[in-house]
Amino acid sequence: MTTTVNPVRPPAPGRTLTRWSAWGLALLLPSVLAAAIAALSTYQGTRCAEYNECPRIPGALVHGSLVTAVVAGLAALVWPRRRWTGARAWTVVLQWSAQVLLVLLILGYGS
């Protein structure tokens, strides 16, 4: 009986960044919807929905963080894994930071 030893290959560089970026893009819509539901379930959010007494949040900030999260996520996904790994890591950090800012802005809308 012969056995073959399969050496364990280390994961390709950048695979973790690809996973983080893909998870960020996959969780963008559910996190925005959950934040909107949470914001509308507060007293201020209910008054906003019923009587149109909504606090002002700059629309450019909300739209800018949404666009930044999507563009940075897509850039990190299509970026070659072996080239400029440090810059790609910062792109993923930018994506998640913009996504967290977007959710916090939506949650702040209801308070």
C-alpha cells in the first residue's frame, strides 16, 4: 500500500482581502436595511415617517459613503491579488469604514 503525501499549500496572498471585500459587499444592503428599520422604529423615526418632521443629514455625505463603499469594494475584488497588496488592504479598510459610516448616519437619522 502506498500513500501519497499532499503538501499543504499556503493560501494565495490576498485571498483574505478578497473574502473581506466580498463579505462587505454582500452585507452592504442587509446592514443598510437593518439600520433603516431600526431608525424608523424610534420615536423620532416614527415622527419622520408620519409627519415628515425629519432631521437634516447632508445627502452628499450619505451618498458619498455609499458610493465609496461600493467602488472600494469592487476595486478590491478586481484588484490582482499579488500586486500592491498593501494598497489593496487599505482599499478594503476604506470600504468597511465607509460602510460603517453609512450605517451610523442612517441610525443617527432616527435619533
